[in-house]
Amino acid sequence: MEVLMNSINKNKIHVTSDYDQFTYLVGNRDIVNKHVKDLSNEMDNRDLEIPIIVNEKMEVCDGQHRLEAYKVLGKPVHYIIKEGLELQDIRKLNSVSRKWTMQEYLMSHCKLQNKEYLSLEWFVRTYGFSVTDSIAMLNGKGYVNTHDTQCFKEGTFVIHDLEKGKRMATCILRCGEYFEHFRKKSFIHAMISALSDPSFVWSMFDNKLKNFSSLLRNQGSRNDFIINIEKLYNYKTSPDRRIRLKVYGQ
């Protein structure tokens, strides 16, 4: 290796064509081939020689796409060694450029074999809902706030009730047989709210969907969808079996 790890100069920019000395940190974002191609085209025309950043183990912490582009071009790569950089540092470092998506956070934690995230990934893949909507079905709250999102990113997300989440997802997909806007985020969250209400009986609502689905209309907000769902549920329902669903602000 070109650099002695016991005498790292933190400010020195090193240059090498030995790409094999670099490795990628497990849990980092996947390489996006299109981004590599775009970068290699730009660097072929004008290479600014921006260094990649590695830790003392030669794990790439910033610039993995640039490294792949240099490999394509067969050009030497410039790099700086920063001791002690870990996955959390990489996430923060990358967040000031292109922010990590929820899907990328999910896959990062899956690579680290976090069982909760592996189950969440299965849920997202099986039912086809977004990561955020899936979290809302699985976290026991029925919604996702800023704190929930931060906990998810940090790797502390916990599934509250997988079976309940699976039932919710199945019911919402069932709505898709009668309602074309069933994947609209505001409708999904309205249905999560309704399905979380003890007074809401799915079999009754399913029957109303079969017979009066035309009463379910596209709405502009979660609250409007909840009101619409409630009206459909109560349509031709005896007074003693009608329900009142909660909306924000009540």
C-alpha cells in the first residue's frame, strides 16, 4: 500500500492508479451506474481532480461514484485519508450533497442485517407501498412525524405489530379493486386512521365498497378522505351501527 497507516498526513492528497487498495464500507449507498456514466463523461472532458475521502482502512467514505468513474477512464484517483470515519459520518457527509432517500436508509440498515429493517424491506417489496407509508402501518401510531423519521434513519425503528400492518396493507390493496386513487398518500393515511379505529369494522366497509364504491371520490386531503370513508361506511347503515371517525383538529 502506498501510504503507511501509522504515519497518516491528514492534509496530504495522495494519488494512485491502484484501485484495488480501496474498498467500500458495508451499509453505504449502492452505486448508481447512470451517475458513474455521467461523471465519467464530465471527467473525460474536464477532470477537476477532486479527491475522494477514505478512512484509515482505505474504505471509501465520500466519492465512491468518482472512484468508479476513474476506473472507467483508467485515470489516477486523488484521495485524502481521514481517520475514524464511520457509516454515520458518511450519512451526514452525503446529506449535504444529495440527501439519502428513505429507501437508501432502509437498504443501508438491511445490509447491516438489522432484523426490523429486513422485515420492513419485505413489507415494502411485498405490498408495494412507500417506505414512509409502510412505517405508518407498522409503527403502532398510524402516522410518521419528524421524530419517527429521524429514529428510522438512525436505525432504531421497531415494528409494533407486523400482522396488523399486513392486514392494513391487504385492506388498502383491496380498495384498489374499486377505487383508482387507492395509492394516493392522503387516502392511504386516511385508511390507516380508519382501520386503527376500534369502531371501524372492515367487513362492513368492504361490503359498502362492493355495492356503493361510486360514493368514494378523490379528495384533496387526508381529512377529506376520512370524511368520505365515514360517509360510505354509514351509507344505508342502521343508526346504532354508524361510526364517527376522528380527523385532525377534532
